[in-house]
Amino acid sequence: MEGGVARPQNAYGYGEDDILVLAVRLMAGIVQSHAFEQGNKRTGFIAMIQFLMESGYDVTIGDTRSWAEEIIRFVEHALSEEEFAVALRPFVVERPL
């Protein structure tokens, strides 16, 4: 699990500075580590949202079936990290200072 959680830090160290891409990498790392018997997708998703919020962003996606399906597609590798970030981007807004 530590390797999964370290993915955004590692990417940042190699020059990635897009906060959304880093957040998606965190989610992917947690989900793909299979640290828990149940709840890996939920834990990864919540960690991604928290990462964005702590970084000064709000996520405005609804708790809908279509987003749940997008997350499942991402977890099952039907969507790449880049594709998931593109789908999520319109719903992530920076909080005003």
C-alpha cells in the first residue's frame, strides 16, 4: 500500500505538477494495491477527493450511477489514468483564495 500512496509524490518528483493527475495516481495506487478485502475502490476514491480538497480544490461530481460506472471502468483498466483525469477535470474547481 505504501507504494500506491507514494505514486503522486514520485510523479511530482519527475516533474508532474497537474494536481488532478496526481490525485488520480493516488486513487489508482490505492485501488491497485488491493490492501483491503473490501472497499479498495471507495478508499481510493475518498483519498483522491481528500487529496484535492487539501490542495485547495472542490470536486462537484454527484453520487450517481454513471460516476460509479466510470470508476469501475477505470479500476478495470477500461479507462487509463489520463482518460479518467480528462473525464473528471470539468468537475474539479480551484477554491478562490
